[in-house]
Amino acid sequence: MKKTLLENIDSPSDVRKLSYTQLMQLSDELRSFIIDVVSANPGHFGASLGVVELTVALHHALNTPYDKIVWDVGHQAYGHKILTRRRDQFHTNRKCKGISGFPKPSESEYDAFGVGHASTSISAALGMAVASKQKNEDRMHVAVIGDGAMTGGLAFEGLNNAGSLNANLLVILNDNNMAIDPNTGALSEYLLDISTSKTYNRVKKDVWRVLGKIPDARKIAQKIDNGIKSIILRHSNVFESFNFRYFGPVDGHDVVYLSKIISDLKSIPGPKVLHVITKKGKGFKQAELHQTQFHAPGKFNKTTGEIIKAKVEGKQAVKFQDVFGNTIVELARKNERIVGITPAMPSGSSLNIMMKEMPDRAFDVGIAEQHAVTFSAGLAISGQLPFCNIYSTFMQRAFDGVIHDVAIQKLNVVFCLDRGGLVGDDGETHHGVFDLAYMRNIPNMIVAAPMDAIELRNLMYTSQLRNHGPFTIRYPRGTGSVVEWEKEFAEIEIGKARLISEGLKVAVLSIGITGEFVKFAISNIDDEKQKPQHYDMRFVKPIDEDVLHLVCKSYDTIITVEDGVKQGGFGSSVLEFMAENNYTNTVKILGVPDYFIPHGTQLEQYKECGFDSESIKDEIQKAYAKLV
């Protein structure tokens, strides 16, 4: 049987041999290949479909890997991976020991920069462009940034610097008016104004057609184009104010035109912006209609678009994020000071529930984590009670704001850190394993981690009863074991642990969801004399010193368990307490070791780190064996 074009593409050098007509065929085949694989092996879907033509055009027009492409975030990069020697491995995407879901230089020379968090592409590509300039290398450097990522402050910092350095940098703005959820803010409205102004685009097209063969036409057309923008759109171009030459908007699904214009732009020196209009989910009807749902839909029927849900019997445990989303609405109905904030994750955090019922009290601030924190600080100092919901991995980007703008002023901002701990197939860039360590070292900060959905609900309730100052509640991705979670609220005493089960000689101290693993491990130990005392500590700061004194005086061996880094985390806080009080018990810390945990399932990662239920059971039995 005759091979398809895609089957004959072993590297971008093969793409560069294709005719323009073949580029269209390759784009269709690449889109179908992504649909076939991702429907059965879940991953990020809509964003990569939207840039199929752009991906093909880039590798056709550029001399990759010598020319460098930096993909912002990486949700867009599946087509890139397939065209760069990873077609036959693509079915292993995001699986344990398979290829990463994000660009990764250690995986391929075509992945120019490792990415996972938004808004980094312009700064990274600029650094690479300046380095090439210093080495007299004639390379093209391209940053492909989604318009959602353009809301991040780092993107503007990169633009500002690039405009003054005059490096050979092309920024391609992939404008689909979507991040995971629809974009918000003045920038998205500005881009929409440009891309939907029929008068502007018609006049601009006519100008370029008339001036096409005139010497120095580019310079003349650019000046006229600026005038058109000012007259028709009532403002000049924001990118040109950063000293970038602006081209567009152009059809992001016209692969032939894209290849030609990218090739032309190679000969224009200095910083440039190509504004490309695309549709997220392009070519798959359901993904086009339901763009948020099909950002990362899980398994789905590639013919009907039906998302395939695992069959379950009986009532199931709810996701932690939905406990948050429903609980904040319930609390906000009773406390008019409560407001909700999220940086571009309303559906992922379930703040969209509050946004629907109380749109004037819930805010999506765009991909801008530090702004989310300092915006919350402004609300708090004015008497409001902000619940600032940020994925744990993204809160790392706002660390200075937490210290300087919230903690020093002892403002009552409740930080709800979703996806705390190991998160599974998103891998190294998205694990929330550092939060317990980096939050517990901040003065005035309370740090708590609920073991189950009821505890999350009660911690949220507790955080808004009085002015506690900054209050962090950290919870994991996915579900716990509790099904009946909608209980009456109960206040939790700050810094107090709870006893889960009694035992002798060995004590296990857990924090957060790992308490569930410990419970299961203990339930599978047959010998009642080898079942340890188990405490759910609930708070890393302030830690329950009464329980620690009791444990250190009464138990020979202490095992601590956390879904976070061991260095500086919960186990470290126990050791610090023991050192200060001259205790010499044997201590075993179970947690995330000192390396970045690769992608895989959460269960595979727990096992690798040694705190899945079976590993915990083994450690308990080892502890008792040493005491015999």
C-alpha cells in the first residue's frame, strides 16, 4: 500500500522538499494523525490542532534545527513533535518512559527550549538570538506564543527588552482568543478589534496589492498601514510601540501563505511580530465548538466526538477542585466580603461555578500569577476576603508577591493551591511538590493540607471566620476517598492534628492526601501489634507541637509522609522540632526525592518516590522488624 506523505516525513528536511500543494496534503494528514492518536491516548488536543498549518509552514520555511523555534507553554507542539523524528513514538506521549507532552531539549535537538509554564517564549528566544548575534551566527529565532500567554507579564518584559536590542527575533502571535478558557482583559479585546475589523483588513489588503511591485514598498506600506490602524481602529499598534515591526493579521490556516510570509520575514532584520489568526480545535467539529472541554478532553470517540468516561457504579468521590468551587459559593452567600481570583484557570480550579452565580465577585485575571496575588492583596487591605486559587506549580511564579505584598503586611488572603503534589502525565513542569517547603518558611503564613474533601471544606470555612493573616490551603489533583462530603461546616483549631488510628512503638505522621495512603497501608497489616499510631497533622505551620512532644516521648520510630519535596518540607519541620527539643528518635522521611519526577500516572510516581500504600506498608514493617 502506498505510503501517505506523513509516513515519508522522517525530519523537517523532508518537509522542505515538498511543494506548496503537498504542504496542504501534509497538513490534513498531520491533523488526522493527531486526532487518531490523542483520541485513544489522552493529552492536550485543541491547541495543537489549531497550529497544524503554522507548524508545517515553520518547518518548510526555516532551516530547523539550526533555526530555532520556541513554543510557548507546549500545548501547541504535538505537530512539531510528530514532524521532528517522533512520529513513531507519539503514541507514548505523556506515558511513563514515553515522550514528554512538552518540548524538551534532552529529548530532541528540535526542541530549542524546555517549556511548560506560559509566557516564557519571547524572553528565551531573545536570549538565544542575542547569543547567536554575539557568535556571528545567522540563525532565525522564532517564539510562537498563544494570545492567552501574551497576558503574562513576562511576555511584555521580553517584548520591552527585545525592542531595544534589535536582535533577529520573530514573534508569532497565535491568536485564537483562547487560553484554556476564553481570554479576558484589554489585550484580548485589542487583538479582537484588529482581527475582526473588516474595514481595516480590506483596506490593508488593497494597499499591499497596489504597492506590491513598487521599490521600497515594504517601508511605504508599513507607514500607510500604521495610518490605517490609527484612523480605523482609533489607536496605533501596541507591538510597534515596543519597536517591533508588525505584520498581519493573516489566516493561520493558509499553509502556503504562511510558508511564504515566514520565508519573506527571514530577510527582514530586527524584532518582528507576525499576527496569525487560528481556531483552537481546527478540523475537529466538537473541539471547535467546545474549546475549553477539548483543551485536554481525555479519551474520546474520534468519529462522534463523544468523550469517553470510565464506567463507575454507585456514587463516586468528588474532585477536590469541585469541592473548592462549590464551597466558596456556599461561603460567599453567607459572607459578602469573600471574592474569588484565578489566573486563567476558572474551569480548572472550578471557580467558574462562582463566576456564573456571582460574576461581580469572581475574577479571571489572565495568565498573570503575581498580579493575581498582588490584586488579592489590594482587595484584602481594602477589607475584602480574597480566595486566590492558583495551581501549586504556577504559584511558584508569584513567590515575591506572597512575601512582599501579602505576608509582610499580614493580609488575610486565602491561597488555595490546586494540584498540590505529583500531578501525573504533565510531568516535571507541572508537579506541585515545592509548595509546602516554600510556603512554610514565610513569616505570618498558615500552611494546611487537607487529607480529604471534608477537611478541605472545613479549612476553607475556618480561614474566613476571623483575620488569620495569609492562609494557604493546599490540595491535590483528582479525588479522595470521601463520597459524602457536603457536611455541616466545622471550625478546625489552627495548628492542631487529629488522631486517625492508635498503635504502639511506631508513629506515622502524614500531611494531606498521603493520609489516605497510610490508612490503606495500615488496614492491610494483619498483625495488630505491628499497626502504628497514625496522625493526620493537617498543618505544616503552625505544626502541632503537643502531638510532636507526645510522639517523641512515646514512640521509638517516627515515619513522616508527604506528597512534596523532602528537603525543607513537612518531614524537615518535624526534624527541626526534634533538634530544638533534643529528641533522638529514629525518623524516616517519605516524600519526593531530590530530582524532577518524570511524567507517568500519579500512582506510578507515588511508587517511584516510595510513598504509595505498598511502600508505606513496607516501611512500617521494616520499622517494627528493627525494634524486635
